[in-house]
Amino acid sequence: MPVNTGSKPDISREKSAELYEKAKNYFPGGVNSPVRAFKSVYGTPLFIQKGDGCFVWDADGNQFIDFCGSWGPLILGHNPAKVREKVIETMQNGMSFGAPTALENELAELVIKNNKHVEKIRFTSSGTEAVMSAIRLARGYTKRDKILKFEGCYHGHSDSLLVKAGSGLVTFGETSSLGVPKSFAEETIVVPLNDTAALTQAFAQFKDQLAAVIIEGIPANNGLLMQDPAYIEFLQKICKDNGTLLIFDEVITGFRLGFEGAAGYYNAKPDIVTYGKILGGGLPVGMYGASAEIMGQISPDGGVYQAGTLSGNPVAMAAGIAQLTELLKSGFYKELNAKATEFAEGIQRFATARNYKFKVFHVGSIFWFAFTDRDKIQCADDIDPASMEKFKVMHRELLNRGIYLGPSGYEVGFVSAAHTKIELEKAKRAILEALDIVFRNK
């Protein structure tokens, strides 16, 4: 076991800091997405200059073993040769047409032939757009207006989903962002996760009004909130019994846990599934899919309108074809998930031996560090906000040891195919040292 030698000196962030100060002249908060602002951890954001394999380098030349992976989609690692070469080959012929290409057919065939949950799909430019479109589709198909989501699940920044629970077991959503009209939020019902009583009450209270229930395949935007199979079965049954569509938001879990994502993991049968940028090798892309009957409601076949000039963009399609072809190779997920499990369990053994109040929750190649002694965390209320102070210390210590995690203790980490046992062992040693420092002054 490592011997705690104390905190390491902070890495140089001089160039990143200069870039951040300049960026604040151009962008709100100096960033184009709030989580990048490092508000929850020490220091200023790192401006990334390069990525290759399991490594990233920042503007100051610091090298890190990366467990963020562009928030998950880089399952092959950064800049994989087969994806890069396919993209370059495609770009020789142009980068955008706003018209159909054969590449769309090729990627769609890869998905549909290997995913029993979809018969037809529609490409979009982001996961948020895919979810927004899936909600509209559910409303159009059922001729109902209200949707139900779960506290602690994130589904992108569309108006009807930027809502949080009010007081009470079953509540109308309250806006979690300025600019979202109260009337929009009132079409969204919010209930706690892992609570069959709340679900039952919601369906009784809003009988024949719920178009859809949406849940992250495995909630992974607010910790890693693993749900019991029995709860997923209950959710499917209550939706089916009430004529409500079940939407699995697989923007994080899709193609990550396995080719069929969380639906495959739970052997579930959602009515609509949504995916994000992992589908395009990390490039801007999303997708939603369902049965041919449900998808028949989408324009131009049906009356539910959804469009996008960059939907099916040839560069993203090419990247997706290359990436998904690799994922379909025999043994890919078995090897990746085994490697991630060994990594997570090794860290947990150390923490348990030291009696640290620390858990590594993991599934497939996704992991989450939680400063808790609970064996299960299944809803947002189970997370102690005060524990984030420990993550803040850990994050700084890991950066100083060349390990990059997303800058929030609520975010999960990802192991990629590019992480070798050598890098994982190096990262594990750094994590154990950081834990010793976090708990030294507990």
C-alpha cells in the first residue's frame, strides 16, 4: 500500500489561466458549458490541447491519464486511428450537404441489425436534441401532454426537462433554470427514484395524462444511481398498464455498457431509446429510435415534426461507422468491462482495508467515486453534499499526479479501450495516494 508523502506541488496552469481570462471576454463564465468552469474544484479550467489514446495534454504541456473521455463517448480513447482515417477519407468529399448520403444508411444498419429495441431511427446532432424529439414523439403518439421524470436524472437542457422536484412525494416540476416558463414545467411530473409508491401515486393522480416516463438507462449524471432490476420491471409494467411510453435515455449508457446499453443490461424493453455522441465517435451526433409503428409518427410519414440540417452529417456518420464496427468485434465489451472492474475493485479493497468512508460504484466501464459508507446509493437524496469537499481535495491531488477526472464529484468516470493495465495501475496508485491525503485530516 502507498505511503502518504503529502500533497504534491500544484501543476503549472499559467497558459490555461491566461486562456481562461481571455475566454471570459467572449463567453459567459469563460466557458461554453457550465461544468467546464471548475466551480466545484480548485483552480481554473484546464485548456486541453491534444488527446491521444488514454492521455490528454493541456496548454501548459501537462500530461494526464484521462478518465473523462469527453464525458464518455470516447470508448476507444482519444484520436483512434480507424476513426480518424475514416473521417479524413470522408472529408475529402465534403463535410456537409443537408441531403441524404449512403453513410447514413450504413450507420443505421449497424445499429438496427444489432439492437433489438429499435426498428427505425432518426439521427440528430446531439443527445439533448434526441431526447427533446423523443418527448415530442411520445406526446404525438399518445395524444397526451404530461411527462414524468425522476429527481436526479438529467436529460439535456430542453425546457420541459430542466425541472426539479418541489415539496411532496409527487410534484409538478419546478424550473431549475431561468427562462423556462412555469407552464412548461407544469407539464412535467417529478418523482424520486427507486420509489414504487411515488410512481403508483403519480399514475393514479394523473391517470390517462402521462405520455411518457423518461429515465436514464442507469442514472449517471448525478452520481451512479444503480436501480434494482425489480424496480425497472415495475416501471415497465406500470407504463404498459397505463398506455404510457417508457423512454430510456441512453446518452451515457448506450453503446457503453454493451451494444444495447442499459436496455440490454436489464433485459428491458423501452418504447423509445435515445443515444448521444458515442454513436459518432465523440463528434456531435444523437439518435432516437423505436418500433416502426411509433417512428411512423415522425414527419414526413406522420404529423410529429422534427428536422435538422446537420442530422446525419457525413463526417459524424463516418466516425460512427468506424467506432461501432470496433465495438461489435468479438470480446470487446468483455475485455473492457473486466479491465474496468479490476481497476474499481482494487481501489475499493484499499479503501476498505484503511476503513475509509469511500465507495467505488461501477457498472461496465463506468465508475463513480463517492465519499460514503453506504453500500447502495439509488436516489439523489442519498448523496451527502458535504462529501463534495473531499472530492475537491482529491481532484486537485489527482491533477497534480497526472490523473484527469471531470471537475465535479457528481460526475462519473470512464475507462476506455485505450487504457492499458500499465496506465490503470499508475492511476490506481495515484488515487490511493490521494485518498490517504484526503483522509489524513478527516
